[in-house]
Amino acid sequence: MGFDNNAASLVASSLLVEKQLDVAEEVVAEVDVAALLPCTSADACIDDFLAAFGRRAFRRPPAEGELAPLRAIYDAARGADRSEDAAL
């Protein structure tokens, strides 16, 4: 059987999206980033980030060598003058 819905009616109005953006901006303004991120830059914590991300992405601890390709992608992006955020 499957699900039956009216997908065409499942859209967010521009007012709803605008209000959600306003709330998101207010939350971001109140966040203490230093408390959430122990590192001063992404370059300093990339290996820790990849290990944590790998555990979530693979749903298990990453095996030896599984994170090296991800680190290579990050390094290549940084080498191409991308920002830390863009490289992540």
C-alpha cells in the first residue's frame, strides 16, 4: 500500500520561512560558539571533527584509513583557497 498525501499542498509560505529565519538568526546571535567549539580554527580540529563525523556517518567507529580520503578532500579545498567553512 504506501503513503497517500497531497504533496502539492505541503509547501511553506514565505511568511513562515521568513519567521523561521528570524528565529534562527536570534538563536545564532545568542550562541556562545567558544563553548561549543574548543578549537580556534577548523584547521586545528579537523581530525577530531572527522573522527566524530565518521562515527555518525558510518554508524560505527571509522576503520583505519577510512578518514584519510575525507581529510584529503578538506586539504584539497583549503589548498584551493576555500574558507574553512567551505572546505568542511
